[in-house]
Amino acid sequence: MASGGPDGGAAAVPAPVVAAAVPDASAGAAPVVVAAAAAPPAPPAEAAQAAAKEGNGGGASGGGGGGSAKATMVKVVKGARDVHPASMAIRRDVFAAVEGVFRRHGAVAIDTPVFELRETLLNKYGEDSKLIYDLADQGGEVLSLRYDLTVPFARYMATYKLTNLKRYHIGKVYRRDQPAMARGRYREFHQCDFDIAGAYAPMVADAEVVTVLVELLAALAAPSAAHAAVFGRFTIKLNHRGLLDAIFTVCGVPADLLRPVCSAVDKLDKLPWAKVRAEMVDVKGLDAAVADRVGTYVTRPAATLPALVATLRADDALCAAGAAAALDDLDTLAGYLSAMGAAGPVRLDLSLARGLDYYTGLIYEAVLTSPKGSSLGSVAAGGRYDTLVGSFSSTPVPCVGCSLGIERALALFEKASLGVGGVRENATQVVVATVGKGLLTERMKVAAELWAGGIAAEFGYAETVKVNKAVAGADRAGVPLVVIVGEEEVGRGVVQMKVLKERRQEEVPRGGMVAAVREALAGLRVNGAATEGGSPAGGAAKA
């Protein structure tokens, strides 16, 4: 789900530029006493404004009058976080890359409300339904916050009687889960979804969605060696609900325990088989001998699609129990993935179960791996859900899709970005400075001309700004150009343009200023310098 180039290769996510990271406030953070707290760390400020503040005094004022008011206790709510400018800059780049691949594959964007009728979400998530946030009755409607973006998409398809759509959706979802902030598990978080709805030849749409997953992770790995070390090694684990059902049937799992047992198997990526077996037997009520037979299948090592499919086809009992059609699907999928260049990281893994009730066919999960091959955790998942739209409408619409758990990916991407320089928080291209006093309005005029030309500029708010201070601040913040005017320049109708990376300054006519700035910025892009809030990996500007 990340952007790639026109030749089908993954495109690099723009490497952010350095700014001191401000620690996120997490659920476990101590409450802050506002009246007594020090001012929060200042972001690496826009250069002109930093210069404009020179000489300004005054600390933060206390609350109320005369300090007699009771201090207010504030904290970030459990399972959520504030996102600071440096992190937002990373999000901007990553979301742009993710959206780029969706658009390259022909998807269109939609949005849906963050809340739905509670009955829309009921009975869609299996045991995870208990994690849905319910809202108070609002004017006779019983509502809940959306748990994911898939069920609202199915409702959307049914509402407008659509029969085919390739869509993407980037938005927040909510789960009343036990948060684990260090591992990127929140109660409020973004998902990035890509789905194909419509009746097509078997496995064609499925293969494209899996290809999107491969491109997504390749793009996150592209900016630098540090990013590649985090995202460059991954596995796309696949399974098929039809194959799982056949395994459970041939092993003797009663029909009423198929989904509960499937939910238990889904925990094998976190728990050893002994604990999963104990849950099946002691909690789900499965016969111990049946559980042992299930274990002979789901504990097999993952393998390439052709290899494991060939092994399973030799199991006559399994094929007779209904696995043949699923194995045909997987054979077809293997050929399509090979044609699209996405087969390399794909493995058939019989322990993958995906506990959500709405999956009906192929299921998959993207897992980052260590240099030794061990799992570092899932960052994306999805599957086929052919009956979900039909649960809201008399017209069933087959669907398949994937979802990137962007919060965990963002945390890893941020760490990698800081390792190669960091993050530039703004997109300022030009700082406007003046020589002499009483030229604030002239700085405003110059900035306005640059804005009108589509150029990001700042001018500083103080009546007088020292030029050297403004230039030094711009350099530290990674702003590539400074435009300088004084009384002499105003009188002659010119400006001085300083290109900081090249340490050169030239005089240009005021009427040609916008064109000259554009040309300088274009030259810096060609030569590899950052001009719009990012820098090439490994060459980050210093804040």
C-alpha cells in the first residue's frame, strides 16, 4: 500500500529532515500540573520567527488571578496520544506514499463517518466484538465508533447499491482494547485500507491486493539503509478459509466449534501450541484427540505456495473434505503473483487463521522479520469477504482487501528516519529578511508576492530582525533560500537572494523575484537538496 514508480517498482518515501523529536505523551505518563509546569519543548522553529523572538521576555503566565486558582490536572487519555510536529511530518510523507500506491493501482478515495449504527457493527468481529466503543443514545439512534474501515465500506456499498468499486480509505478507528503504547497498540489509531469490490475471475483481484502489500513494504524500506534494515525483510503469510475449514472437518471439529477453534488457532503467532491447545480443550470444549489432529496441520512450517500446495494435494482425506477448491485457488494465485513480480516473500502458513467472522476465502498477513528470520510482528493484514455486503443488502458483492496498521509502521519509520538525520517539521522554502529598521511591512509585501507565486515563505514578526540571525536560523532549520531587502533594494526595485547550500548570493529584479526563486529551488532539487520539507535519505538538513 505504498507508492511505487510507473515501472511497478516501489517508490521511496521522502526521507524526513532533522528536528529534535518531542516525546509522545502516552497513557502511562504522569499528569501535568499546568500552573506549575515548564513550557513544553519548542519545536525547531521557523527561522524568521525564531529570529523575531530575539529579546522577547516573559515566561508562561500562571492560571487565574494572582496564582490563587487551583492548578488544573491534565493528561492524555489512556490509549491515545498527542502527535507533535516532527511526527506529523513523518506521517505526511508516509501517508503520501501509501496513498500513492493506492492511486497508482486505480483506486478512488472515500470517507465514512467515524460512528455507525451499533447494529451495523454487531456480529462482524467474532470475539473482538467486545472491543467496540458504544456511544450514548443520541436522539433515538444507538451508535458505536467504527472498529475498522471494512464493515463501514460494506455498508457504503449496500447503501448506494454499488456492485463494483476499487477504493482506498485512510482514517481513524477505535478499539476498547488494553493499549500497549510501546508496541504501537492504541485505542485510537489510523488504518490505511485498499479494497476491490466486484465479481471477477478467481484470484485476479486477490493477487493485486497481495501485490499492493508487497509494494507497500518495499516503499517503506526504500529511503535509506536504516529504513531497509527495518522494513526490507518481510513475509506475506497466506492461508485460505476453505482450506482451514477442510482441516477442521477432517480432524473432527464439530460445526458449532469451527469459528471458536479458528479464533484459537489465530493466536499461534503469539502463543506456543501447548497454550493454544489448552484453550481449545479447556475453554472451547474441543475433544483433546481432535485438538491433537488439528495440531498436526497448523504446526507445519510455512512454505512457498507451490511446495505446500503440492504436499496438501497428496492428502486424499483433506481434499475429500473440501480442500480441493481452496488448493485450486492457491495454485492460480501463485501464477498471478509470479506474473506481477510479487511471489518472492509469499508463504503458505496453515497457522494463519484471522479471527474476524467476515472472511470467506483467502487471508493474509504481512510480518516483518529479523535477519535471523524470526517474526518482529504484523504490520498489515486482510483477506476475501464475499458475504459482508450481502449482510446489509439483498445483492451480495464479492470483496477482497488489505489494511495497513499504520501506527506501528509509523513508529518504526520514525525511528529509522531519526537514525539518518531526522525530520524537518515545516515546508518553508524562503525566509524573508530585511536590513535596517521599520521594514516589517516590506517583509510582508515580499512574503505576499512569494505566497501568490505558490512559494512557501515566512517573514518574521518582530519590527526589526537581524539579518545574520535570520540567515543562521534558516540554515539550521533546513530552509534553502533567504530573500533580503533593505531601503536601498526597495529604492532600486531589487532583492538579494541567498542560496544557503551553495553559499552564494545574487541580486535579482523585484519583478523577477518569484521566477528567480523558482529557478533556484528547481536547481536545488536537481542537485539533491531538500526544498519542500524533506531531504534525501542520509543527507538531512540540520535544524
